[in-house]
Amino acid sequence: MLSTSLFKRMALRLSVFASVLMLSNAVMAGNYGKYHIPEGPHPVMTPGSLCTSSSTYRYSEKIKYCDRDVSSGLKKRIIEDYDDDLGYTIEEMPRADFKIDHFIPLSIGGSNEATNLWPQHKSIYEHSDPLETEVFNLISEGKITQAEAIRVIKECKLNLGRCPELGDYLKSLH
């Protein structure tokens, strides 16, 4: 039988764990009225992946390029997985409010695999899309490597507050 003090310590630890879990979910999600949406790609579900199945290369760095090819079934599955596995409510929102985003953009060598796709709300892509254009231009001009372009995009999409600073950094490279 558990002693009262041991029981209290276990209950306290469980309470702390639950609080940390709720905080981490709140950090990774935005609440839009009754809706619960991801504010960035989930690091385990969407770690990002590079194109490996193409014979088309771009830029002086010879980066593999995959054509855009994400089926409507895969898009639906991505939304369902984020809702079912992570507790979001994306399916309840208007579909026009989301796009299935390539965490690592195709333009810098990203893949069409599920590991590189996530449901991005329009309030998020207004921050990250301008950076995607900038890294595309810089990589096309040979002024940034693929690795640096990926680092900047990932940092922006995982930390939206850093997007303006990262945009300034990219502009300084021109």
C-alpha cells in the first residue's frame, strides 16, 4: 500500500507533468475562437524532408527538385492526423483558411512526403511566405546555401516572432 507522502509526491509529479504538457500544447497552437490550430509544424510529425526521387537539379549547388505533387487524399490525411493525433480542430474550419505547406519549400529542395507537410493557417503563411521568396531568390543567385536557406525557413516556421529578424538578415545578403 502506498504511504500518504509517497502518494502526494506522485500526485504532485503527475500534476507538474500535466501542466508542462498543456503548456507545450499551448505554445505549439493558436486558439482562434472555438478553433485550435497549429502555429507551426509539429517537430515529430513534420520534421521536414528533402527531395530524393527526382532527376531534376537546380542552382549551382545541384539541389534535387521535386515537382509539386500532393494528392488531395494525402492533404486530407495530414489534416486528419494533426486533428486526431494532436488535438487540433482544423477540419471544423473553412478549408480555404488553410494550405498544406511544405515545411522545407520545394523551391529549395523539399519533398512532397508527409514528413514535410503540415496544415498551415493563413495567419501563419503571411509571415513565412515572404521569407520563402527571399531564400528562393538568394539560392538562385548563389548567395546562400541550401543548408542556410533551410535553417532560416525552419527557424521562422517554428518561431514566428523571429520571421522579421530573419527577413532583415536575408535582405542583408543581397
